[in-house]
Amino acid sequence: MKNIVIFASGSGSNAENIILHFKKSAQANVAAVFSNKANAGVIERAETQNIPTVVFTKDELLAGKVLEKLKPFQPDLIVLAGFLLKFPHDIIAHYHGKIINIHPALLPKYGGKGMYGMNVHRAIIENKESETGITIHYIDEHYDEGDIIFQKSVALNGRETCEEISEKVQQLEHEYFPVIVEKIISEL
């Protein structure tokens, strides 16, 4: 059985969706959820599913202490599901090619530092885009620039609010993210 470790900073709906997906799989399991926010909703969601949680500070992440906390879980794949800090070089180097992220837009558009959540959706509205979507990609040293694994788009009519765009994107995330994670883990 292969191990997945999820990193998240927010409410954790994608993390929970992945946890539930792999509870039904003999192929892999979610070994732990890591978060940089002790009060993040993802912590409660993981604990409700009996998944170990690890909370750390940004300083610990930058000092290489999170890599040491990660090693005992022996991750075959690290999944960033709404993790808002830049991933550090030491973890990227140690788990090269085994770290993926989901982004709420069709990269390379609307990626980079500060481009997350409603910031992305506002930019899409301001630029009068006719579509948006999700991108699942590998992590490298730069925000949202790793090799793209999967994209799925959804049409926009030009009258959506940020919240409505967020709902459309989240539907795509929930439908496709666990499936793509499973496909990647099966190929490792």
C-alpha cells in the first residue's frame, strides 16, 4: 500500500475528498495531513477520519524541520490541496517528482505568488475570461510553474460572481482531483 501525505492550509474540502476516496482503495491511503495553521478546518476534517495531523510553523518549514516530520510517514506522493506557502527546496529535492498541486485556474494564466482562491477568480472576472478551470501540476522551485499533469475547463457566461466561479471550480476539483491522484499513484 502506498502512502499519500496531504498539505493544506484551509477548510480542507479537497483533502477530505481525497481521504474519503482512498478509504475505499486498496492501492493507497492518506498517511497524514500537514498544515501550517492549527485552526484550519482541514485539521478537524482529518481527525474526524482518524488521519494523523501535523501542524507546523512557517519558520519550521523554512528551517527544514518539516522534512524531518514528514519522513516517518514515508510518502510515495505528496499532495498540496490548498496549501498557501511556497514549498521549500529541501522537501522538493528529497521527493523530486512526487509532489503535486491543484490550482484553481488554467495555468499558465493566473498563477504565481498571491494567485490563490478569490484572488484568481477576481482576476478572471476583471479580464472577462470566457472559461476557467483547474490545473493539477508537479511542484518545482517556482509558484505554479511545474509540469502540467491535467487540466479541465468550465465555460463562463460573463455574469458570474467570484463565489459562483469558486463553486464551479470546486466542483471540478472534487470530481477530478482524487481520480488524478489515484492515476499518478498507480504509476509510481
